[in-house]
Amino acid sequence: MHTRAEADYNVPDLLPPALDELGLIFYPVGSVAGQETAARALVARMLAGELTPRELVFRIHQRFGHELPLAERLANLNDEYDILEYGDRTVDQEDAEVTAEGRRLAAHPTVFAELTDSRS
């Protein structure tokens, strides 16, 4: 049995090869590629009906703010939900725009330019 401190020390060295062995990608903490993958996973949940469009943009905005270029339009759409009562757009129109942006992101090719082999 290991202590938490030992795990914090050992896991960063053990996790990448273990994930590689399983055919999974290891994203370094805070990496843009990891954040984009997380955003795409949230989009996939919305497209599968597990999240409403409003829930998707709220989570994107909460997690990434306006700092993740790939998901910035979704963060902006979250802001737009907050001002719907002052404009001429409806919730249905906003939902449709979020869904369209989600579909665009789901179809956007994934680029792993930031990934490097951390074992070399």
C-alpha cells in the first residue's frame, strides 16, 4: 500500500505507459489538447441527449471560460442565454445555435500537435 504522497510522485511516471498499453492517449495536465478533448466529450454528451444545450454551454463556460479557442463560441453562447430576455431571440433559437456549433465541433478534426512522447 502506498501513501498519497508516494502516489503523487509515482503516478506521473506510470500513467503514460499504462494508458499507451491500453491504446489511450495521455494528456498532460492543463494541455490544450486535453482541454479540447474534454470540450468535445461534453459536446458529444449534448448531441447524445445527456445534456441540454444550455447545460453544455454553462459547463464549457464554467470549465474553460473564454480561454479555449476551440470552445470560445460556446462560452459566448452561454453569455447570450443570460441576456435573452433583453433581445429578440428565443431559447429555441439559442438552443439551435448551440446544437449547430456542437455539431461543427464534433466534425472538426482533432489535432494532437501538442502531444509529445514524454518517455523520450
